[in-house]
Amino acid sequence: MSEAPATQLIADFQQTVRRIEAELAKAVVGHEDLVRNILIAFFAGGHVLIEGVPGTGKTLIVRSLADVFNLSFNRIQFTVDLMPADITGTRMVMDRDEGRREFVFVEGPIFSHVLLADEINRSTPKTQAALLEAMAEQQVTVAGTTYRLAPPFFVLATLNPIEMEGTYPLPEAQLDRFFFKVRLTYPTHTEIQRIINTTTTTAVPDLHPVFVHAEASEKVMALRTLVREVMVAPHIEEYIAALIHATIPAGAKYLKAGDTARTTLPKDDFVNRYVSFGSSPRGGQTLLLGAKVVALLDGRANVSYEDVDRVAIPALQHRLVLNFAAEAENIDPAIIIERILQSARKLRR
Amino acid sequence: MTENQNKTVGIPGTEERLALADVEERLRQVRGRWNFHTVQHHLYRLGAVLALGTALLIVCTFVLSPMLFTLLSWPVLLLLAFCFLFFVRRGVEDWADLNTIARRVDARAGLKERLATLVAQLTGGAIGKPPPSSLWPHLLAENTRLLNDWEVKRVSPSRIPWSAVPFLLALLLTFFIASIPMLSERSTQEPFSLANLETVLGDLPNRAGELLDRKLSLLPDTPKQWGGGTLFDTPRDQEKKAQDALEAGNAENQRNPESPDKLDAQSLASLPQALQEKIRQALQGLPDKAPKPPTPEGQSAEQDPRLALQAREEQKTPSASMDGQGDRQGEQSPSTSRNRDDKKKDGSASGKNPGAAMSAPSQGSGLQQLEHAQLERKNAKGTFQPDSPQVPGSGGESGEGGPGAGSGTEPRLYGEEKITGKGGQTFQLALETTHKKSQEGELDPEEKDTGGIIEKSTKGLSREQSLDDAIRKSQVPAEYEDIVKRLFVRGESR
């Protein structure tokens, strides 16, 4: 029995992530959990929606990440007048040497490995929808022609929750395409001290790329493949399915009748009172993939209950559509998910 | 790892296969213990329910009327049957497979689903197929390394489940409830009345001591104790049976008259089988002693527990019992002394002379009860002389009753009975010396010290007296005397 290759793969994964975090820590003060969640989503192949007040380092985190990965990076500042073609690219008439003119597709900023969609809720839904196909299918279609995006493709979108006037909240379909939604909290007292100290001098943080640029995409894709090699026991899959079902209120529409397994799940009253629509199956995929990354980071080749719980809130909180009562009572989706996790622990027997 | 080993999982003879076998063997051991625990758990729960149901039925038997009992017993029985099926079904459902056991082991040993994932791959048919993941060797290596973290004893449940405790309690309760009718006074028709329960509970230590003594004694026929009838025989029925048995015995004796000499040698065992059985039924709940061969003359009385012989010994050395030096007899027959002690708690002399209290009761109490009966009869007839030196009432000095008991049966008592011709209604239970006195008027000085046990003659006795005499010679203990006395009183009142 030779375990060395497998064990080495896992060790490499852990080491890579540690190095990335260490490099990011040079530029980003605090936010370790946020960085870890972003990395989990990145290696799971998902996209991250970051919600936070202005000036808390959202853009800095994304830029630093691209630098550390040594991948191509683009930033799009979403505004009301931003058009889809401004994101995806457009066909332009180009003069050739022979004097001929022809349409040539000019790639938009979406053609990069790491894309920062800053304040995505400030653009119109039409523009926002331009990201849909790219995020889900990793391809764009312009004038009937489909263009593949080079892997890895990673979108980091930011939301400003304060200035809601003149904004367009993201539609549920687009929210569902984000792997995680993480919240950027205010830094702590000491973190603020460090931030103002390190950013007001001439010193610029020297970030060392973890990968060589030529091999970066390959390395990242290899690590993403390794994530999917993590094994899962059937009862863990049952647990994830139960969690997803538990987010769906009892009286919700579009429930399949006669789902006997669903009736045996623990149902929290919070869900029925405050949730209009529960998570989609994509939430389950997110839970499992995120749990796999967590397992690898823990040096295991299998998923445990704790791994699933670890990623439950960032994976599900933007997938719950709360009703008016929840908004009126200022109920946070994270609270509902916490309660679901508590009630679902009975399933672990 | 060779190229061949990379292709499939669990090739026989490989290190991987050995590691898998180790894990599987350990897991099967855990599964065996876990399933055994599960089966025990459900059996104990089922047993507890059945025991409680049985106890309920026993109580209902005595408390409810036949109609109500019938109405209640069927639902109870149906409920018990339902419980039986329920627990059997639960037992089948809880029978754990390897996957379930692996999950439990993971939870108990904190393996973070490593074992469950490995077992899930194996039970999913990974053996003989390509590895399910490139990380498979790592998973297997981790499980092999963590084998020491989940030893069988550590992750298995306890050998005896907690449900054994309620089961044992239920069983004890059931036995206690079942024994209440047997521990009750025979005349009690409602064994589960509060008064009777108090009596039974109060008498329980004595009963336990009695049972212990009986176990320690050499008495035969222990299976016959308390067990002649069914639980459903009312005491009145049992007394009626005893009465019938005595009458049947009388009738048989009338049909086959025997010489008095032969009757003298008759014991309970020599009685007809039917009579013996009926007497035993009538005397159920009391210790039954098999007849012993007559003690040869000159044999030490210490080896014979019979009352008559002890009385003789006491008569020989009255000072020994009077001054409390006769403890050895009490020691030799602990059961009888204990019984007598219990019945003489009100005896004033027992406190004054503990030595006598230990020795004398073995002969005093039975006779004392008989004397009480005779006293009652005499009072009824108006012939009792309270100034007699052998006044039974003075048996209140029961602790000193050894010598008094020996001469407590005044010869004229039976003489008068003979004269009045009412022997058929009297019960003569006395020592042979008393009987001889009744026959001859005076004791033969030569026979005073013989210590004889066997009645030499019953001449002049009526047939009923002869029967009673036969019963007496069958080493009837005090409880027998009590029962016979009651029967006699009933017959007399009739």
C-alpha cells in the first residue's frame, strides 16, 4: 500500500493555501475568515459575493488575491450606464492590411482569470445578467458566437449595502450563481490601528506570487480537481440533502407531493415563519464542494459533518428568500441557518 | 505500489488487503457486541413490560370480580402481545449493518467520518474495482493508523444495557405481587387489601428468615411448601378441602378399623395417600416435614428436633431451661426457635430470661397455642380451673415454658373428655406422658425417664382421637397445630 502520492497531494494543497493566506496577510489586515472563505470558493470553482461597507478592503482583497495567484485580473466598476457589451466585449470593424474591413471580436474585461465586479448592484439587471452565462457556463456568447473563458474563471463581486438608492438588487437567479456570499465586517480596534499604520507610509506590501504565471492556471485547476477527489459517505450526502430541504418552508410552492423522506426532517419553525423560498439544489452542491475543500485543508480525504457545517452559512445565506415578516423583524438568514443546523444535528445519530 | 495494485482495490495478499481486513475484522467485532447489546436491550424492555403485565393480571385476579377480570384481561393480553411484536420489530430495525456501526464508531472515537467513508466505499463494491479516488490510499492509511483509537471495548456499548435495571425491578415486583397471596393469612380473602399488605410486609423478614432456615435445614418436601393449591383457591375453599380430607380420612378409618396399637405407630406418612395429600393441601403454606424414623432409645435428644423429645430433655434438666442454659437446643433448631420467638414477642418472661427464651420456645409455643385452644374449650364448658398450677394462662411466662409445657396438659383434661364422651369433638395433641396420664391416671415412675417418643398405647381413645394422635406423631410443627386447631374449632362450632 502506497499512500505517499495521495498524502503528498493533500499536503501540497494545504501548503499552497497556507502560503496564499500568508501572502494575503501582508496586504490585508484581519479578515482571516473572509479570506479563508474566498479561498474555499476559489478552489471549489465558485464565485464569491462580498457584502460590506465601503472602505473595508473588498477591492484590496481581490487585487491581492489575483497578485498572489499570479493570474490575469480585471476589474469592472459597475455603474448605471454600464452595458453588457462593456463586460463581455463586442464585435468591432477592423481595418486589415489589404484594405479590407471585417468584424473582429474584442474581448471585454470578463476575459480574465480573476474578475472584480465592484458594486455590482449599481448596474441594470440587463448588465448584471451578462455575467450570468459567464459565471455559470464559463463562456460568453456575442452575436451568436460563443467564446470560452480561460479557466480558472473566478468572479468576485462586491455589494454596498448602504447606498441603496439607484441600485438594482441582484435577482435571485444571479445570487444563486455565487458560491458564497460573505460579509465583510468592520475591522477590530487593533486591526484599524494596523491598517492606518501600514497604508499611510511609502512602503508597499511586497506580495510574492505563489504560482509561476505560466503554470498558475494549471496548478489551480489541478488543485480544483483534487478537491473533487475527496470522498463522501452516503450519510453525509443525506445530511446535506436534509439541510437543503430544511430551508424550504412547509407551505412553499413547487414542493413535490409525496416526498416521504422530506417529512421526517427536522423542521424549524423559523423557516416556516420567515422564509419564502428555500435553497436550490445548487446550494447542496455548494455545501458539498465547500466541505471537500475544508476537508482537504484539514488533511482528510473524506468529508465530515463539521466540514458541512463550516460552510453552511456562507453557502446558504444568500439562497434563502426571506418574506416581509423577516424583513420587518430584521431577521438575518444566518440566524435561520444556525437554527437549521442545530435541529439537523439530530440526524447525525 | 505496483502497477497492478493501482488498478484495483483489495487485491488478495497485498498490504492494502491486509489493512482492509484488519479494519473489517475490528468493525465486525464491534458490530457483534453492538447488536448483542441491542437484542439484550429490547429483550429486557420486553421482559419488563411482560412482567408488569403479569403483575397487573395477578392483582386483577384477586381485586376484580370475575366479569371485570375477564373484561380487563383480554385488553391487557392484547397489549402485551402488541408490545411483544413492537419490540421484536424494533429489534429487527435496530439490527446494525457495517455502515451504521462505522458511523457510530466515528462518532464515539471522533474519527470525523473516516471509517464510515471507507466502509461505505467497501460496501459499495470498491473491492476488485479501480480506486474510487486518487485519495483512497490516504483514507485507508488514516484508518489503519487510527485503529488504535477505537478499540472494541472503547467504542462498544456496555455488556449489560441500562434496561436490565427496570427489568429486574419489574421482575422483583412481579414476584412480590405473586407471593402476596401466598404470604397472606390463609383466611384472607382480599390479599391486596391495605391491611393485608401491611401484614405481609411486616411479616416479610420473618418469612425470609423462615425460608432461609428451611433451606438450611434437612427437611424434605420443600417443593411442597406453600404450593399445594393454586393462586385462585380462596382460603375458604382450602379449608373446606382440608375438612373434606379429614372427613375422608375418618371414613376410611371407619371402614378399615385398625388396632389401637397399629394406630399408635401410625404417622402422617403411613396415612392413606389421598388423606396425606388432602392434609397437605389443607396445611399448605406451612412447612411440611417428612416423617423420620423413630429415634432409638438412648439417642441424644439434641439430634431430634421433635418437640416431644425436647420436652423430655427439658423435663430431665429443668434447671437448664430455667436458668437459661438450654441454648443449645435453640441453636440446634434455629427455625423452630425463631418461629417461636416471633410468636412470643409479647411474652414477659422472654425479656427476663433470654436463655430460656432461646431454648424453651421450641417446645412451648406450639403447646401453648394448643393450651389456648383447650382453654377456650374449657371456658366454653365452664370447667376450667384457673387456680391450677398448670394454668395455660400462666404460659404468658412463655420464655419459661419449657418445663411448663411438658406438664401443661393436665391429665384430667383428657380424663374429663373421656368421661363426658365428647372425644369426637376434642383434639388431643400432647406428649406421650400426658397421654399416659390420661390413660392410667398416674405416670409410671419407671417410664418418666425413658424419654420415649412413641406412644405405647392409645387404648381408650376414640377413633377421632386416634386420628389426631396419628397426626401428632407425624411431627406436626406448630403451624400444623395452628391449622388443625382452627379446623377443630370450626368443627366444634358447627
